[in-house]
Amino acid sequence: MTALQEKAKDVLINNWREKFTIPCANLYPFQWKWDSGFIAIGLSYFDIEKAKIELNTLLDAQWGNGFIPHIVFHTDNDSYFPGAKFHRSDLHPLASKTHKSTGMTQPPVLGFVLEKMYQIAANKNEFLSYIESVIDKVYFNHEYFYNNRDPKNEGLVYIYHNWESGTDNSPIWDDIWETMNPPEYEFERRDTTHVDASERPSKREYDHYLHIIEIAKKHNYDDVKIAKHSPFLIQDPLFNAMLIKSNESLINLYKLIGNNLAKIQQLENWQVKAKNSFNAKLFDENIGAYSHYDLRNEKLLPYLSSSSFSPIFANIPDQNRANQMVETMLQKFGNENQYLCASFDPTHQRFNPKKYWRGPVWINLNWILYNGLKNYEFDAIAQRVKSDTIAIIEKNGFYEYFDSRKEKHETGAAGYGGNDFSWSAALLIDMLEN
Ligand code: DGY
């Protein structure tokens, strides 16, 4: 391991809490779903047993219908809002009886995480037996999505909350907030006691976030009712690309295990349908990449974000389309004064390079894009994403997100949000191995 990888390893060791890893101290004191997946990849390089425990702990919180929640509240820590008492997962009849959680999910990364861990594992046979012990739970989770989150039977699943997207306060959601008028909730934010408020979502944005949860709670987190009543109902290209990539990995892993022909067939059917609909519905010729579809208001939301390029990670576009996407990426995000890849279009008036998902560079999206660019043999640009990722971490530390403007990095103060952030460390370890 290089010196930087050793530092990354220390971040992961310090953020370990008996059976799972927190994303970072104070700001995020519980277990987050997609964080856990990325973290398990990093852990696999130096302690694969811990990586297995990380995933087992998350899967222990799976609901009786296959759903896996976005946060599992393992402790009563009150340094985070909204906590278990607000989310009330117990309202859903099939929620876990042993684990308190939210009633929403996050991008389905576990399939491709398991495949990646298999590639890292020194003892493949032993690791394959581990996969056998958990893979059906991940399959069950995909079945949940296709059976409950795809009301038009298109092969594309919806998210009903911006926190499900993982890109929490993206400017894309501003269009949805314009269709809502939530009450002014009274609550005590905790995030802004840990981190500068200019780097976090606004109070009014939180009113919208809480209001959608109140609507879902009123319907006891029933998917059919949420699909009918949630003002936020989006087919998100990042979320669906993660699901499609995970389908592909599950197919590969079931083939390694042997048998399981019915499941492989089902996964292949989902894949064909999902990729066709994805290409027909989510590609936006006007912007030269994929965008989000607003299922509530039946229209594409015509914005470029780092999510717009994520389908290259899941082999969704053909080569021509991939060429077009990379051209768009370089033109809009790849100016020589910008690090790749800003989370939102740097040429757009809603761009803010300091504020969470409204512009900063995120390491997990860079990791997704780096691997996607390699899939299509855009080796030079992949290399640029990798060296930009290493540079911003070397200059600033293992922050949660980073200013995309190069000039801001001269003083080493361009890392924002939480510090010693687990997935920044975990995915850097992996990138440096490649
Ligand atoms: C937060 O609280 O900002 C989290 O990202 C929600 O998942």
C-alpha cells in the first residue's frame, strides 16, 4: 500500500463501530446503505472479514418485502436529524422488527460491490461461499424494486424522495420544489452544528424533504400509495444505472456459483427491458446525455449532472452515444480550470461549487465515472478523472466533497462537509490499485 492508501486505511479503521462503518464522525453517526457498499470495497483490501460484517449488518436490517433502508439506526445517538423517531419505520407492516431505520432506500450498489469484492478476495473459493450466503438477499432486493417501484412495468424504477437518489439537494429537484408548498416545519437541524451552513441544504429545502416523508408516513410507507400521492416521483438515471450494473453482477456471480437458472433468466429479462426503456426514455438529445424523468409531472428534467454520465458504468449506451456523452462531459464539465467531475453543470446558473450536490466533486461519482470510462476505453479521460481524484484528496484530505474550481485548491481548503469521510478513503484505495 502507498502512504496515501495507508492514510485512507486509518480513516476506515477509525470510523469502524463494532459491526459497521459510519460515513464520518458527528455528521453521520449511523449506517448508510450506499456508503456501506463503497466502504466494503475499501475494507476488502486489508480486512475482508470486516467487509463481510459490514454487508451482513446492513442485510440484517432488510425488511420482509426485500426492501433495504437508506439509514439503519444502530444506536440512539441524537447528533443527527431526522432520526429514528421521525422516520418511524415501524409504520410499515413488513419493516424489520429488530432494526430501526428510515422508510426510504438508496442506490442499489450491493450487487456490483459483491462482484468487486470477489475480484479483490485472495481466496476466491472461500469468498464464493460467502457470496452464496448473501446473494439471494440482494436478488430479493432487486425483486422488491421491480415488483413495487415500477408502476408502468417499464423496467425503470422510481425514487420517491431526494434522499433516495443519494444526490440530496441537486438543483434538479428545484423543479419539484416549485410544485410543492410544504408547511414551515419546526425542528432542530444537527448537520449545520457540525458543518458550515453554506455547504449544506437550506432550511426551506429541509421543509420539502420532511414533507415528503410525512406523506409517506401517512400512508404507512405503502409503495402503491406513495406512487399515487408523492409529489416527488422520479426515474433517476444514477439509481437505475446502479440497479442495472448490479443486475449484471448478480448474473455473473450466479453463473460462478452454478444452478440458479431461473434467477439468471429473470435477471436477464429485467436487463433487456431496463436497458431498452432507459435508452428510449432517459436519453436527452438536447443536452447530449441522460437526464431524470419526472413521473409525477410526466416530463424529462433537462439538466446535466454527474448522474447524467453514470450509465457508462452499467454499459447502457452504445458506443456512439457514449462518444456523444463524453463530448458533452468535456465541453461542459472539463474546462481546464475545473476538476472532473462537478456534480452539476458548471455552466448553469444553478451551479454552486461549494454546496453539497449542487456542484462539488464527489469521490463516489468519480469512481463510477472512472470505471465507466474504462468500460468504453476512454483511457485518457479515465486517467484524468483518476489523477484529479488523487490530487484533490492529496491537497485537502479525505473530505466528503470538494470544490470543482482548481484555483480554490491552492491553500488546501477546498474540501467541504465532513472530514475523514469513509467512502472517499475506501474508493481511493481501490482507484490506486487500478
Ligand atoms: C443527510 O442527512 O444529509 C444525508 O445525506 C441523508 O441521507
